[in-house]
Amino acid sequence: MHGHSEPGHAGQRHGGHDHNHGANANARQLTLALLLTGGFLIVEVVYAVLSGSLALLSDAGHMLTDAAALALSLLALRVGARPADTRRTFGYRRAEVLAAALNAGALFAVGIYVLVEAARRFVQPVEVQATPMLIVAVLGLTVNLISARILAGGQGESLNMRSAYLEVMGDLLGSVAVIVGALLIRFTGWTWVDPLLGAGIGLWVLPRTWALLRASVNVLLEGVPRGLDLDALRAELRALPGVDDVHDLHVWSVTGGVNNLTAHLVAPTAGDTLLREVEAVAARFGITHSTVQIEGPDAHTGGGAALHP
């Protein structure tokens, strides 16, 4: 027997409406953040070169990556909103995860570059002009505060929004570090503070970027969603009335928060309510779509019948 378990039609329409509303809100947030970041980027790049500051340069490089990431995230959100078709039966929502993985990879590369450049500048100090460094850092902090506030509401909804929020927060921290560095250099002349802060920005960003990259790759590899206990799920399914065993159990995400399940249940005396019980168990584990095969005594002889909740 085969079974397909999912919410009713009314629930599907309501869920789709909520998702579209959330996607539109996220798109507006990303657009505003992109306009702010992109508009300030040119100013920061110019003054990073003029001042000779590694901290400001690393912040500018981070903001450049940030602007590209926000654009990519926005594109992924637009593509992800496209409906499923005969070629993409799950739709295009995994584009968000691809964008998050690319963003994390680019940001990771920037962090490594900053660490390498900081090490070089410790050996060969570079003169830094503190005044333009300070002015641009204060402006950058203002832009980042506004962008972070815009994106804060959506960063828990998807890996894509989380990646955008993380990059803006990294920029915000970078701006604070540059301000501190500029003040110290201006009043003490300690030029070594600049590469030290540049390295600090990189060290703060790298582990968080690595965590995001791991989460994105886990989705792309169709790994078990983070926080889901597969053994506990298997035990609950096996404990259902009439179920003798559970095998070929797979749980994966299409994108963040959209979890799917497939499983074979050995249940020779399965009743009509079994699939509804499976659906209830799946829902408790945050699974939105489940497909099960019910195996009876004739499972390997070509027999079987469709069983729907």
C-alpha cells in the first residue's frame, strides 16, 4: 500500500498566502537594505583607498560582498517565489539556499584575505589617515544600523534572510571596530591597531559564516534538518498501532523550514487511520509533507492498494 499525507486543501491555500506575504515582505526588506548598502559602498571604497586603512578596507570589502549578497538574496527570493512546474516539482525555493551558500563562501574568502593582509601589515606597517577613516566609519555605522533594523524581522524565516542579516551585522561590527581604531590612531599614533582590528573583524565573521555555510550545505546534501531527532521520530512511528517496523526513513529540507519525509512502514494489519497518525507524528517534528509506503504480507508479490488519510 502507498500513502500520501499532507495538509488539506484549505490549509494549503492559507499557507501559500502566508508564504507569499512573507516573501513579499522579505523582498521589500532586502531591496531597502540593498539600496542603502550599495549607495554607501562607493564612498567607503574610495576613502578606504585614500586613508590606507586595512580595517576600513576590510569593512569596505565586506560591504562589497554584502551588497552582492543582498542582490543575490533578492534574486533568489524572486526566483524562489515561482510556482512548481513539470520540471521543478518542488518549485524553486531551494534557490534561497544556493544563495545563502554562495554568500557564505564569498564572505569566508573575504575573512581569510583580511587575516592574511593583517599578518603582512604587522610585519610591514602602513601609514593610516585617521580622519577620513573615522568619518566614513561613522557613516557606515549609520547605514548598517538602518539595514540591520530593516532585516531583523525576517532573519529567522529562512537561511537566505539569515545570511543577509548576518552580513549586515558583520558590517555593523566592522564599522564600530573602525571607529575605535580611528580614534586610537588619531590620539596615540598606534598604527598597529589598524591591522589588529582588521584581523578581529575577520575572526568574528569566520565562525559565524562557517556555521551558515554548514547549514546551507546540509540542506543541499538533503541532510536531516538541524534540531530534528531522527531516532526519536523513528521510535514514534514504530510505536504506532499496527506498525511492526520502519525502514527507508528519510527526512530532508527543500529549503529552511520546509521539511519532507518518506518512509516504509511494515504494518500487515494497518487500518485507514494509520496515515493520519503518521501525519500527526510528522507534524510534531516540524515536517510539512510526508509520503509513506505501507507494507503488508503481499508487499513483495506485487499486491497492494492505495491508502489515503
